[in-house]
Amino acid sequence: MSVGRDWSSYYDALVRRGEIGLDSSVLTEWSGELAKANDGKVGEPYHYPESFFRLVAFVRLLFHLPYRQTEGFITFLSKHVDGLNVPDYSTINRRINKLSIDLEDSLIKSNEPVSIAVDASGVKIHNGGDWIRKVWKVKKGYLKIHFAVNVKTKQVVAMDVSVE
């Protein structure tokens, strides 16, 4: 008797790889964060909170989207979120580049033993040279991000980035 693969669970696992969880607190805390950002600001007030652009920056980097396609993602999102006006690509560019993202501050520094799970994801850096990679069996041009996460608290314990 041959042991077969459970195709249903395999298919479900493939589908789950594409799931993106969006934190709804970006929308629920929108006005409070905007009021705090605009307090004492000179000139045109901000229309979008920093947390919104952190979410947009994450999606942009995850899918390697140019700014105009990122604007298209927000346009799609605005169809499902009442009152979300779409910023133009130059606003997206300017606000994302102003963000200070320091991953070292989010890492846990503890001497206590923890149970961790490790995962890595690769992102293709450049499309040029696919034929050469195929013919010569060269495996270069990928940016790989490795995360070690505390299983109980879901916090990042360690992170590393490598180029292959």
C-alpha cells in the first residue's frame, strides 16, 4: 500500500503562504495618531498617520513594488475602507523615506531560555540574467531575510539578512 500525500492540506498550506494579516489598529487609531503628529506642525497638516505608511512600506518591500504600483495597492485598499483617500506616489515616496525603522530596538535581549521558531524568506533582487543562472546553474541575486521568533510571545529574538 502506497502512502499518498494529503493534497488538501498541502493546497491549504500553499494558500496560507499568501495570506497577509493587516493590523486594523491602523484604522481605529487613525485620528488620534494624526492629531498627535499635527500638534504644533507648521504648514500643511499630515493627512495620513505614520502607522499607515509603515504598513504601506511593509507591503511595498514585501512585494518589491515601485511607488506607482504601491499607489495602486492603496487604491485597491481604499475600495474596502470607507473614507481612505489615496495619496499620490510622490507623497508615498516622501513619507516612507522619512520613516526611521530600527529593527535592533525590536529584538529581545534576555538571558532566559526561550523556545524559538526560525523562518526565512527570499526576495529576488534583479531579473536580469535568468538565462545565465539557468544555464550555468548559478544561484545569485536573492536577498534572504531570516527571523527567529519566540514561540510564546511572538516577538523577534534574532534577525539576519544575507545575499545569495
